[in-house]
Amino acid sequence: MLGAIIGDIIGSRWEFNPTNDYHFELFSDKNGFTDDTICTIAVADAILHDSADYGKYIHEWCNRFPHPMGGYGGRFAQWVRSDNPQPYGSFGNGSAMRVSPVAWAFHRKNFVLEAAKHIAECTHNHPEGIKGAQTVALAIYRALQLRRLNLNVPDVVKTVIAECVDFSGYNIDLQKEIVQNKFDETCQGTVPVALWIISQSRGFEDAVRRAVSLGADADTLGAIVGSIAEAIWGIPENLRVTALSYLDSRMKKVL
């Protein structure tokens, strides 16, 4: 799940100021955590408290940070401010960017998929919002399983991607010129791109750089790609240490 947070922080600077420069500066005083990190931490906190009421924890954590870098999206901002928050049929990519903790916490595929569904549907109860979250959780779960079991799989990336495509039905036969500089906040417009980026990448930093320099929804695409990339390749220590310096003490405690 730290991979999602790192991808979010690295991408935060470029969310509304997109870049296509692969060699962009990873960290600066212009970077910070956004709602992607807050919601990811909230999901982890719910798990640590053995709670399936993910919406309650997301609501509480977002209200602890009412003005994060980049703000909250329109409908989600209303949900955060509500005294009685209810799902609103969203299929935005917010459900997919916050789901990574369950893939680390649960060691059975059916548990991971069920938890991912609950994490999505407290806000994003549209089938596409749920599917996006489940697909990302499945990618992380399968990659971790292959690492934990130390299975002799010739190509972990291809194995993970193939299962996710089979589960979701997403088309990841994409061309860069079609998706570059296209700001798409939907699950169906973001998760297939994230899988495509993973399929082209050779390591954690490479994957995050590809995601952010695509010029799209940089922080959220960075978070989704980072969450999967961590499970496949792990995180370089220098990136881990630097990213943690951006977080507040409450977030670090949950991590």
C-alpha cells in the first residue's frame, strides 16, 4: 500500500500541471499527499480495527484533512461534508486508488474481492466503480501471492495482467498516443491504462515515471500503478524514506 502513497505524492505536483517528461523531478517542495493517500490510510485503519465499515473510516479520515493538496472531487467532496454520507453511483477512479491495503491484509482471493467491493460501494457503488477496485486489488493480491509462495513463474507481470484482464474484460491493447494527455477520472478509463503501464514497465520507479509522465490524472494513476508495482517489484529504499517524510504522524502510525 505504500506504493500507492508514493505514486500519489510523486504525481501530486503534476495533477493540474501535466508533464510528458519521463525524467521529471520525483520529489520537491511542490509535492504532497492528496486524497488518494488519505483514503488509502483510512482503509488500512479500518482493517487494523477489524472493521468492514470502510465508509466510516474514509469519512473520518477525510474530515481530519478537509483541505488536502488538490482538494476532493465534486461529488466526493459533498460526501465528505455530509453528516449522513450515502453512496452516489460513482464509477470514478477513486475506488481503485484506495483499495490496496486489502490485498496485503487478506490471503484468500474471495476475501480480497469481497473487501474491495465493500471499499468501493460506500461511495462508488456503480458496477464499473466496483470492478475497477476489484481488478486493482486482484493484481496486487496475485503478485504478492506469487512472491510469498516463491513460485517459479517465468513472467510474474504477464501472469498478473492476464488474470486481471480475464477477470475484468478490460482491453489493455492500448497505444500511447491515444491515452497520453487524456485526463480521465473514471475506473474504466484509468485502470486499463494502469495495467497497460505495468505491462510495459521494468521496475517500481520506471512504472511510476511512466504513469506520471503520461500527462493524465497523474496522482491517481501514479497511486494505482504504484500500488501494483510495489507488489511486483518492491520499493527502492530511497523512495520509501523520502515519501514517508511527507506524511503526518497519524498516517505513519497506521503504516
